[in-house]
Amino acid sequence: MKLPALLLTLATVSAFGQGASQAPRHESLRQELRLSVERGLNFLRSQQNKQTGQWGEAEPVAITGLAVTSFMLDPNRKPGDPVPAEVVAGTRYLISNAKPDGSITIKARATYNTALALTALMLNPKPENEEIMLKARRYLVTRQLDLDEKGKNDAATDGGIGYGEEKATHADLSNTTFALEALYYAQSLLADKGDAAKNEPQLNFAAAIDFIQRCQNRPESNQSSWVSKDPADAGGFIYNPTETRGAKVQLPDGRIALRSYGSISYAGLLSFIYAGLDKNDDRVKAVLEWLKKNYTVEENPGLGAQGLYYYYHTMSKALAIAQVDLIQTKDGKTIDWRADITAKLLNLQKGDGSWLNTEGRWMESDPVLSTSYILMALGRIHQTL
């Protein structure tokens, strides 16, 4: 099983070339970051179920996947260091929930759980788990929606991926991003399969890109009736082609426009990258421009404190993968986003090493979930700080 070096860092995607090669900077901040991560991982250690290896109760497969990823991105680990015992136990738990259809889940939201589990497994790919990972990859490919007339994007959610419920018609950009990320890295499982790889199913990336752009506030590539003509929304994203988690505004002609918001706009950028678009694509340029204009570490733009820790995680990953170095804000400031976000996250850490959002929407009042989000963010930031 051949695995590309990029899997060791999750810091670069081929469409954006090689990761930025720059001399280490902010050495003092790097040391503070590593100490913060160590405290955060100690908190996760204290929360792992020692009998089952799982984290979390409400969504144990998904949260275990996020926690395992947090340990694997630990900047204190050196090449050749043994895999932490917590990862071994967590991996065993994930594998124990693999189903005959390829999903890795307990009951509901099979796609969401499978995507996060597969990404975690790809960071510690054991030969004995290869068939389970391949089946999980196949399962995710089959979750792409194609409603109404097959082969034609004639339904609002065609090309996207949702939570994975039976007879699914729902798709959204967050779940699509999780699935595309897992599929991107799992593609390396086929690298040494020769002709057998030709028989493996592949995602319809053209349909996926069409779905993603139908979530973007960009009239040049999205003619949906909800698209805002307000320059403040240009290039940003909403949750899916028919609904938003952000604000709505009534236009003079009576139409309802849906406003762009922060976390899902970073997810949109990631989805475009994982689907194969490069940084010269106008749709990618448009979302990068919106993100720079709306850059902040104080809130999730458009949602305030809601989903703030998912925002920090998605933001850090997207800016690292897109190889954004400095942010030029709309008021003319130049921001070193790595140092800016790191300083903010260190200040938010609790005395027990955890992070916790006081706004509980999307389970962020669960300290294991929020802590995993932040540890993954800091792990990726450290790679280029």
C-alpha cells in the first residue's frame, strides 16, 4: 500500500503545488503552541473510554475519528515515533464499527461518520485495515446524489453528499467537504493496484463541482434565484443550494437572497480544492477574495459564536492547503494569520487543557469535539508557522 508524503502532513493538495517551503518563524510561538497541544491531548486522553477506545457518546464514531486525527497531527511527534496507544485503541474502535456495506458507523448519519473515520484511518494506514478502508471509500462514492434523471444535474442537491440517511435527498457543503477530503486521501489506496484500480468506482467530480458552485454567491457561475447581488456576499458560500445557516435578505423585487458566511465559505474553498480546481480558477479566486475581506478570529462571520470552533478548524486547514501566507484585509492591514489564529486559540484554552464553545449549536458545548477541532487547527498551523 503506497502512501504519498502529503498524507503525513495534510498540508498540501496537488492542485495547489507543493507546500510552502519557508524558514521556521515565530519560534517562541511554536513552542507555546506545542505546549498547548500537549495539554489538549492530555485532556483527550482523560476523556477516552479505556474499555472501548472511543471518544464521545452522541456521535462516537465521528468524534473518535476527529480525536484520532488530533493525535496524528500532534506537532510534538517526531518521524519514526510509535503511534500513541490512544490512536491504537481509537483505531480499533473505528474498525469494530465497519459494516458490510462499507460504512463505518453505529446507526445514523453514516456518510458523516464514515468520512471522518476514513480520514483518521488514512493517517495511520495499517495493511490489515486496507480492505475496510477500500470499502469505506467505495461507500462514500456511492453516497453522491443523482436524483431525478440519472446522469443529469437536474435536482438541487445533485452532485453533493449529505449525512447518509436512507433514501437521501439532502446534501450540504459541510458533509460534501468531509467526504471529498476522505476520498482525496483514500485515492492513494489505489496507487499500487494496477489494472484492478480501474474497476474501483470514482466520484463524479464534474457533478461535485457543479454542486459546490451552486452553493456559491457568484452570479457568473450560479444562476440560482437566491444568489445575492450585494458585493459583500460575492464569492462566499451558503450551506446548500436551497438553504443557509446565515442571514436572509429580501430584495426590492421580492426575491429572498441568502447571505454568505464564514465557516461554510472555508468549506467551499476546501471542496473546490479537493475536487481538483486550482488557484487560478475564477471561482477559487472569488472565495479567497471574500475570505480575505471577511477575515477575523473574533467570530464566525455571519454566525457570531455559532459554529466558531468548526470555523477555526476549517479556516486553518483551508488557508494552509491554499498556501495563503499573509492576509490583506479590507482596511489595508497585513495579517500573519498563523500567528493571529494561534494567539487567539491559546488564549481560549481552559485550565484543564480543553476548549469549549459557550454557544452550544452543532454540539460545540461538547469539550471533546471542540478540543479536537482546535487541536487539528493547531497541528496544521504548526506545519507552516
